[in-house]
Amino acid sequence: MLSPLRQATYALLFSAQVAALLGTGLATVALGLLAHEIAGASAGEILGAMLTLKVVAYVAVAPVASALAARAPRKTLLIALDLVRAGVAASLPFVSEPWQIYALMTLLYVASASFTPAFQAMIPDVLPNEQDYTKALSLSRLASDLESVASPVLAALLLSVLSFHQLFAGTALGLIASALLVLATTLPALRSAASRPFVRRLTAGLVLFLRTPRLRGLVALSLASAAGGAMAFVNTVVLVQSDFGLDQQATAWMLASFGLGSMIAAVSLPPLLDRLPDRRVMLAGALLMAALLTIGPLVVRGYASLMTMWILLGAGYSMTLTPVGRVLRRSSQAEDRPALFAAHFALSHACWLIAYPVAGFVSASLGVDAAFLALALLCFVGATSAALAWPSREPEEIAHQHDDLSADHPHHAGAVETHAHAYVIDELHPRWPSQ
């Protein structure tokens, strides 16, 4: 599980990810307190608007940023974006109006929408071995889940001796530490792609999704994971505090149980993915979530039963998310990965734009049981669509012909009529071959 950390470059990049996660986790706690200081009982309006801005920025900005930064040095880009985010965090203690929060957080979300896909797309180049990369994906999932537990605990400890305004300093320090760790890395050179017009660079990732069957399935699985995650993230507080009459601490522990399930699955997945195809594992996770959401109204009768449900739901959530990077890596050439990761970042967050309102509005208008069933339906739609779009039999190499290439073209490698290799959409392979 920890073997990728023996590679010095990845160890530095993973440390940068952990530092940034802890910093942004502190900001999440501090933003809620800042919103309450500014707006009092209307703080929820500010937080809801920020969540909407975040998802919209992620959907709209990631592909554009990837296209604009296609020729920028990767290390310079990542360091600059970390420093922009640190500057925003350092400015937040001085705001006094909601519009100032919106402006600064929009800048931070734009920087994050540019940083995250570029960072994710770089890891396959650092860890070319499939097993190491799989373990790195599990480590990344584990770090994200641990952050969701560790950051509130760290914030609570710091708030005993500091004001919440000073938590933003912790955020800035975490992001500066991330920038310094990236600075210390030696990144492999990225093979330059042929010069393309801006519109081609902008749409490159989306074209890969449209023309690759497994990637179309991946979008459907993103909808399934968003449905399962939205139920936990949106309605935990309703179930624990409104239905069960418990306190905020009980809500925090319940959210931690979802993260615990996700961590257990993340640790267990590397050996499982050595034996089973990604498709089977991801579909199993989606179907597990759909089944749990379906029986939720029948089996959730108290705190203990909900905690069991959330642990299992977290496991299904991790099963659908952890292998995503593997699928993206084998569906693109190295030079197209930044665009593909950016497109996935945008498309997966678009699924949250569907799941979040369903989780919130159905629960508010029809009750939590109805939210369980509505999100179960959304999850089933995602899982079924993925099963139909992503072929169950995927050979490592696909035999095909190139009628548009000359007989002496280097790509033929002596096989003029038909040849076979691992197939991805690129300049020489603009369409998926018919089976």
C-alpha cells in the first residue's frame, strides 16, 4: 500500500496534497464561522451560495484552464496556483461583506479548478507502473477521507487557543507548504503534443469522453457516486439532529463513519484491482450504494443502524471513485491526459449539480425517506447506464485497420492490412473501432 512513497517525487507530491488538504479543511470550518459572524442566522444562505459557486466554477473553468495552460511548465503552474489560493486564504479574515466572500472564494475555486486536474494528470507520469499507480490512487482517496475527519478535530483544538480568523492563516500555511513541496520535486518531462488551435485544446477531453465507450460509462458512474455521496453529505444532519434528536457531535461522528467506510474500501482495493477489472469493481460499488439507498427507509431506525448504513455506503462510494484514475490513464496518450482529467473533473462535478438539489429539495419537501428513494433511483440510472455504455469485454489490444494511412506509414509497423495495440482516441485513431 505504501510502496509508491518510496519514489521520492511521488512522496513529495503526496505530502503536498496532504498539506493542501489540511489547509483547505481548516478553511471549510473557518468559512462557516465567518459566514455566521457576518450574516448570523442567514449564514446558510452564504454557505449555499458558495457551494453553488464552487460547483459552477469547477464545471465551467477546468476545461478552459487546461486548454489555456497546455503549454505552461507544470511545476510553475502548480506553484503559482497554490500561491494564489494561499493569498485568498490570507485575505479572508479581513472581509466584512458577503460579496467580498463571494469574490474571494470564486478566485479560490477557479484556482482549485485549474490546480486539481493538472495535479492528478501528472501522477501517472511520475508512477508509470500500474500497481504503483493503483496504490497511489488508494492513498489519495485515504488522504481525502482522513482530511474530512482530521481537519474538524484539528480546527477544534486550534479554536481552544486561537480565534477562527487565525484558522485562515493555517490554510495559507498549508498551501504555501504545498507550493514548496512541489518546488522540491523533479518532474518528468511532458512529451509535447502537436500544436493545436485553442478550440481543439478546449474540447480535446470532451471528445475523448464522447468517443471512448468506457469513458461514457465513467460519466454515468459519476452520477451514481454523486447520488450516494449527496445523501450522506446533505441529509446526515437532518437524520441525526432532526429525526433522532441528537447533537452536533453525533452528526460529526456519523459523517466520520461514512469516511471510515470509504477508507476501509480504499485500503482494500489495490489487491482487489489486481484480480478484477475496473468495470466490475466500480459497478459493484454503484449497485451497492443503490441497494443501500433503496432499503434505507426500511432499515434506518436509529443511530446505530444509520452508522452501519453509512459505513457501507462510504465503501460503495470509494469503490466507484478510487479506480477512476486508472481508467482515465489507459484511455489517453500522455499529452492528452491534462485535458482528459480536466474534462472528468468538470463532468463529475456536473453530476453533483444534479444530486445535491435532489438530496436537498426532496428531503425538505417530501421527507428523508423520499430522498433515500429518489437518490436510489438516480444511482440505479447511473449504474445501469454505465453497464450499457461500458462493454463488459474489453481486450487489452484491439485489431483495426487504417484505410486513410499510406502503406509505408510508420504506424503500420509492417502490418498494412490489420494490426492490434492498446487503443485510445488520438490523431491517428479518431473513432472507436466497431466490434
